[in-house]
Amino acid sequence: MSVKHTVADPRQLQLAHVGEGRGFFDFPAETRSAPPSRSGRPPTALMAGGASTLRPIPETVSLCNEPASSLASRSKEPWRSPAVADFATGLETGKVEAMVLHGPRGLALRAAGESKDHQVATKVVADIEARKQQQKAVQQGPSVDLAEHNMYRYNKSRRNAVPRADDLVLAVPSSAPREAPAFGAVYEYRDSCGTAKVVASTASVPERQFALDQRHYENVLPAKMDPKLVWVGVSGGRGGLNDAEMSEVRRQVANARADRLHAKKLSDIKPYSRHG
């Protein structure tokens, strides 16, 4: 099993979707709920939009002033948060690198960050896909295409065959319902000199996670240590990762980055307790 590693050129992505208003991490609505293809072909590939469509928004924006509907929508789509939008502008300036990973089932991961972090993510995704291939031979039931093939063979054997209600049961897919896109981000706390001191990861809206960090780790993370996103990944569609798999990717990226920069891992630090 191999995973195709494609380093995307943000300039090409910008030209491809300059008029569509989609960002690099956005998912077209038609690809979020597109059913599996009956012909065996994967749905239309998730296309990466131009980073120019993401405008920088100050990180000091208060979430309390936003409508409840906006907050609810953002919690379901954390890749649309202001912090991610601001981070994605680095694709235009060259501060961060875009990466797209394709596996045997289609697009597996779209990410932005440093090349060394992408290398870690690539290895983790390859390991995940390898495990899936091993489990597939044992656990996977008949696919939609195989079920339809059996149905048509059965109909062909009947003279003047007329579709019947019980024939439709054969075409019911054995796979689970499609999951929502998975999100993962890695961030770090730096000192006044810009040196990384603490590295962490999250699957939720970054701004919300930053606030929780200050609440639970205030003795370790002084207010002057502002968190900065360093790697963001989104996965969805037929070949995408689920939440658990994305968590594995982001945690491995965070751990490898902390080791490489000789920084602490927030997951290894005991949360602050006011009760001692």
C-alpha cells in the first residue's frame, strides 16, 4: 500500500478557484454528503481552494459578541475559525507549505504547515491506511458494486425479469454512514524570543482551546505566551480519516515537533488545580 504525497502549489490552487470564494480548508457542499458511486468510481475529488479567499482576522476578536448560530456552526467546522484563516494566509507568503495526501480510496488529508511536520503526518496516514487494508480482507462485507452485480446477474437469469422490491435490498451498502470532516491542529506557546516552549494539539476550535489552556494551565502558561498554530489538517470524503484517526495524526505531529524543538508537551503537564 502506498500513499501519494502531493505538495500543493498555493498559486495554482488560487488560479483554480479564484472566483469560487472557497478557502484551502473548505469542503464543497456536494462532497460532504455525496453517496458512494454505484459504478465503483469515487465521488468528485475534494478540490483545494485558493488561500487568497481567507482574510486575516485579529486573534483578539471576542467570540462572545457573535450570534449563537455562528458559534454553533464554527464548533462543527473548526477549520473556518479566525485563527485558522489567519494561519492559512501563510500559504500566500510562503511561511507555511500546503500538502495533499492521496490514498487508495481518494483524498486522505489536506494540511498546511512545515515540511518536517508534513513528513510525520504522511507516515502516520500511511500506517493508518496499511491497517485498513489489513482489516478490509477480514471485516469488510459485500460492497455496493458487488451487491448490484449480484442483483443484475440474478435478474438476467430470470426471463422477462421485472424489478421487484426485494431486489433493492441487495443494493444496500454494508459500510457505515459517511462521517463529517475531521479536523486537527497543532500549536505551540513561544517565549518573547519566539522560541517554542510548549507544544499541543486540538480537534476543536483553536480559540476555544486556547481559552481552556489558560484556564487549566495558567501556572505553566503565562498570559504573555501567546499560542500560535503551526500545523492544520482537514480530512473528509470517501478517502478521508475519521476523528480518531485524525487525532492520531495530530498527536504524532505534536509529539514529534516537541521532541525536535526540545519543547514540553502540554499533554505531559499536570493541569492546574485551585484545590492543590
